[in-house]
Amino acid sequence: MVSRVIPVDRFDLVIFGATGDLANRKILPGLFRRYCAGQIPEGSTIIGAARSEMTPEEFRDQTRAAIAEFGGNKCDDEGALDGFLPMLDYVAIDAKGDGGWDDLKSKVRDDTVNAFYFSVAPALFGDLAERLHTRGIAGPEARIVVEKPFGRDLASAKALNAALAEYFDETQIYRIDHYLGKETVQNLMAVRFANILFEPLWNSQFVDHVQITVAETVGVGGRGSYYDKSGAMRDMVQNHMMQLLCLIAMEPPYHFDPDAVRDEKLKVIRALQPVQPADIVRGQYAASKDAPGYLEDAEDPESTTESYIAMKCHVANWRWVNTPFYLRTGKRLRARTSEIAITFKEPPHQIFDDAEGEWRENVLVIRLQPNEGMNLKMMIKEPGPGGMRLVQVPLDMSFAEALGDEADITDAYERLIMDVIRGNQTLFMRGDEVEAAWAWTDPIIEGWEARGDKPQTYDSGASGPDDALMLMHRDGRRWREIRE
Ligand SMILES: NC(=O)c1ccc[n+]([C@@H]2O[C@H](COP(=O)([O-])OP(=O)(O)OC[C@H]3O[C@@H](n4cnc5c(N)ncnc54)[C@H](OP(=O)(O)O)[C@@H]3O)[C@@H](O)[C@H]2O)c1
């Protein structure tokens, strides 16, 4: 099967922060891969902007090096680079300064899609928005792309929303949560809403519980003091994990349309109950033989920021009233893996005796990484004579194996940038969604701060603090093993 490339209109994309890590690792290589796929129309331009003085030629050299390092192996044809690099231009601009804006204005054309990617610290969003508007560079059709973190609490998120709303309409603002650009995350919607099979079972009557795991093997060394200001709750739960939870828990939208989808996600966030202190476990990784522990990485021996969090959440609505959602995420865990596991209940009546095999629950596992795909654990009869013995087997689908080229999956950033050019906001967070997520998160963080709770230490390379195991054991459940 060959990937179908849906063309976009000719565009001028300005990347503020074009000399930074995100631009070099994700945005520029992603654009190159889209060029190789034939999706970038002739005559489009990509204009880098940052304070560093550099010529367009130097910016192309920087981009060439970034593509060599992070471009992936999908397009290694030197000829493709010769076609792509001339699309690049560069303007030296300080978001807070006055120089360079006229130059930028002269490069952004009226007859193309105009998009402005703010790949800079959020503190600069307001300055950029104000200058782009007042200098007549970004008109009412222009699109503004902003990165996480979108605030560190409700008040700061509201301030960012207000700073953007002063100059741009909500329909122009694209808040990136790159998890929403992942193929499997979108597949979650396809599985739910394009099949009749699961939706009738997708509720508390049939789903025992849901587990969402995002485990990383790396620590925070190198950016420890930066990470220490946020922690796992702000860095992962408030945005990525909340989005995954929303896609599992939401009602079917009336149409696959940006506001219809986002309205349903918002209802889920608003239905999330406050989390009880007993349902939260926070941890910090300990030093191992060959790597420092969290406190050393954070450069603060007194830090109480969590590098791990596990929690039990409840969505208080008719569909989910008795189904807990267990979330966990952490650094320096046993394996790098992200998955959602939906565990179904027992059949209402067992006709097979215990002696005839071991009954296990049906589990639908949606793997985000590695090896994106799905796995449905089913009970079948053990082959061979000797009576009716049951055994659990996986119905396993790796997207790469099942779909070949089609699953040669575009990186989340590639997909999201093309959606910006297309003007499709479905996979971007709306302002009210982000604020609702912070409104749920803030009291949880304030609670542990007020109580002076300290995170527990967990071994590097393990699966988290002991109390996280207890969080499920006391409910008669257990976490799935963290493994690749
Ligand atoms: N890196 C990631 O993987 C990642 C992932 C998710 C979200 N993000 C978010 O994306 C944003 C960028 O991250 P990053 O990792 O690329 O940061 P970074 O490596 O520190 O780069 C920051 C960029 O901003 C430019 N810049 C700084 N001050 C400026 C100013 N006053 N005017 C114009 N440009 C200015 C810098 O260039 P000059 O010094 O030349 O001006 C540089 O190009 C941040 O908000 C970050 O939280 C990053």
C-alpha cells in the first residue's frame, strides 16, 4: 500500500526560534520529509527567524546539518535537498525588538497561506503576536502555532490565551500537543468510531478499568533544573496523558470536525473528579551504579518535584461512573514505552470450570511506542485433545507489518504542520480545553504542596515506587509490566 499524499496550498511558514533545538530536531527535518513525500507545493517558502545574525545561506547550511542528523532515512536523496533548501530564507529578529520586521513583512506574501510557528519560550508569545499584528504581517487569515508548555497553572494559561486573543481569533491559533499527531492516537478514534465492535462495550458496564502508561528510560540530566520547575504532572499529565484520556473517554462527536471533537474532549475534562491524596503516588529516581539520581540531576538536594507520578482518576458521567482510569508516567523506568490498555470485565457467567484452564480478562492494548499498533487479548481453546482448556492469546497488529509503506508513519510534527497549512484544527487544543485541564490540575498540585508531601524514591530501571503498585493492588488490580 502506498501512502496517499493530500496536497496543501502554497504557503509561507515563518519559524520563530529557527536556530533552536525543536526547529532543528523536529520542524525542519519534518518539513524536508514532507517535501520528499511531494506534499510541499512549489513556490512555498520557509523563513527562519531568531536573534542570531546569519545569512539565508548559513541557515540553509544549518538546516542541511539538522536533516543529516535528524532527517531519518526516508529521503536520503541529495537531489531532494537541492530542491528543498532554496525554499529556505532567514531574517534576524528579536521578538522584543524593532529590527527585522520590515524585512520579514516583505517576505510574507498575500497570495499564500501564512503560518507563524512560535518555537520559542512562551514568555515571548505576546511580543510576537503584538508585533506580527501591529506591523501588518499576520492578517485575519494567518495561522499562529504555539508550543507547550502552555502555562504552568490556570492563571498563566489564561494570561497566554489573553495575550494571543488580543490579536488573533481562536480559529487562527494552533496549540500543539504532539501526542495528538501520533498515528496511533488518531487510530484510537478510528477504532472507536469506524467500527461497531467496541463502542457498545465502551462503558462502565463492560470496561473494568483503563491504564495509561508513558514510561521513559532517560533521566532529566542536562535539563534538570529546567525540569524541576515543572515535574511529571505539569510536563506529561496535564497535557499528553489528559489528551489520551479524553480520546478514550469522550462521547462520539457528531462529525470529525475540529469543534465537534474538541467539545467532546472538553466535556470529559470537566467531568474529571478531584483526585484524592490517597490516589496519587509521586516518586523521584534514585542514583544507579552509573547515573546520578533525580536530586543530583535537578541540582537541588531539597527538591520535592516528581519525576514519576501514578494516579487513579474518575470521570463522573453516565458512561464511566464506575470505571477508574489509572495513569502513570515517569523517567528512568525499565523501558521506553507508551500504551493505553482497556481491561474488560468478566463474562457475566462462566461455563468453563477453573480446572479447565485459566480465565483472563480481555484487554485491548493500544501501543503508541515502540512499534505502534494494537493488541487484543482473547481467550481461546488450547489446541489439541484433552478437553476444553482455555488459553489467552493476543490478536496482534503492528501497523508497520499490517500496512507496509502506509505505516511508514509520518512523525507527529510533520502531520501537525501540514494540518496547520490545511487549516484543520482538529488535532490542536482549544483555549478552553487547556484552561479546563489546568483547572483540574491546579488543586491537585496545590494539595500536595500544602500538605508538604515528599516524593518516594524508586530504583532507576524499575517500574516506579512501591506505593504505585499498592495503588492498584488495593483495588484488586495490577499494572501491566513496563517493557518494550
Ligand atoms: N525541544 C523540544 O523537544 C521541545 C518539545 C516540546 C516543546 N518545546 C517548546 O518549544 C519552544 C522552543 O524550544 P527549544 O527546545 O527549541 O528551545 P531552544 O533550543 O532554547 O531555542 C529557543 C529559540 O528561540 C530563539 N530566541 C530566544 N529568544 C529570542 C528572542 N528574544 N527573539 C527571537 N528569538 C529568540 C533562540 O534563538 P536566538 O538565541 O538566536 O534568538 C532559539 O532559536 C519552547 O517553548 C519549548 O518549551 C520544545
